[in-house]
Amino acid sequence: MKRILDILLSFLSLVVLTPFLLPVVVILRFTGEGEIFYIQERVGRGGKSFGLYKFATMLKNSPNIGAGEITVREDPRVLPFGKFLRKTKLNELPQLWNIFIGDMSVVGPRPMVLNTYAYYPEEAREKLNTIRPGLTGIGSIVFRDEERYLADLDEPMVFYREHIIPYKSDLEIWFAKNNTLWLYIKIIFVTAWVVIFPSSTIANKAFIGIPKLPESLFK
């Protein structure tokens, strides 16, 4: 049932949104480095890799400079128009194609680069391998402003590995164990709500029983 919904929602979204996204394509083509899409290898269902599509928002060589594969607040690698795309989450919309062809689901754990995936505990990787990664999910909602946790850190990647990954791991295990159609629908609506109202705390009320945010993430 969820796969049918994935196909229908992604197809309808592509049809409806394409005319509105054409200006984004034109702006990207003639600004920044002239790149429209950024295709990055990510880990999908069964541990298999696929090419994840995003609108280009950063310098081409970003993974090899600065903070590497994570993005921090006021990251100098983010291009001017890219800041707007990232803030509004418009940069993620090309993944509707990934959903339509079956690489991803609308709802699921965010697909990870191989290096990050390797840091997850074995139990979490086993759970992640059983489901398609998603455009949005419980981890995406809780960490919708992830960059603020990494702000002003001398070693953001170390903090990410030691504090954020363990909690994300717990969240995704929780999701895999509670992966129902009702949760699928609820996550879609909560995602839309927090995009419109970024400061909302609705997630705390909507997802009863999720692992609590550890004290190590409060700074």
C-alpha cells in the first residue's frame, strides 16, 4: 500500500510542481557554478547504493573541503541561492524522481553517504536495510535544524559521530519498529507543518514514545 502511495504522490507532485521548479532550474543554470543537479551516492534498501538527486546548493568540491560531508550553520561552501533552497527544503524536491523509480519512499530514514552509514551500530544498519530511505522521516523532523547543533564547534564531524549519530540511530530503529501506514501519513503532515512553522514543537506531541533528545545535544 505504501509503495502505491509513493508512486501516486511522487507522480502527482512532479506534475504539479514542475512548472514552479523551472525558474529554479534557470536560476541555478546561470548563477553559482552553473550546476543544476547534484547527484550523490547514498545507501538504500538492502545496503545497495543509488544516486540521490538534489538541486545544487554548494560548491562542486564541497565534500573534500571544510566540514566535509556535513553542513554547519553559515557554511561558506553554500552558494547564495543555495541558502534559500536549503532553508525552504526546495533543494530536496528532485528526490521525487528517486521515489517514483523506487530508490526511496516518501517517508523513511534519510539515505546516508557510505561513510556516515558505516558509523551506525550494526542493529541500526540491519533495520535500515529492511526499508526504503525517505524524503522525510522522524529523523528529518527532529533534526530539521541540524546545523544549529554543529554551530561553533572546532570538530563538528567528531560531535556528529559521537552524539548525533547515536540518537539518530535510536530514532530510526524506533521508526522501523513502528512503521505503519498511519505513521507514514502522520509524518507527511507533521513535515508539512514544521516547514510552514519551523519553531513548532508539534513533533513532541505527535510522536509519543520516540527516544528523548539526549542532554549531550543541548548546548
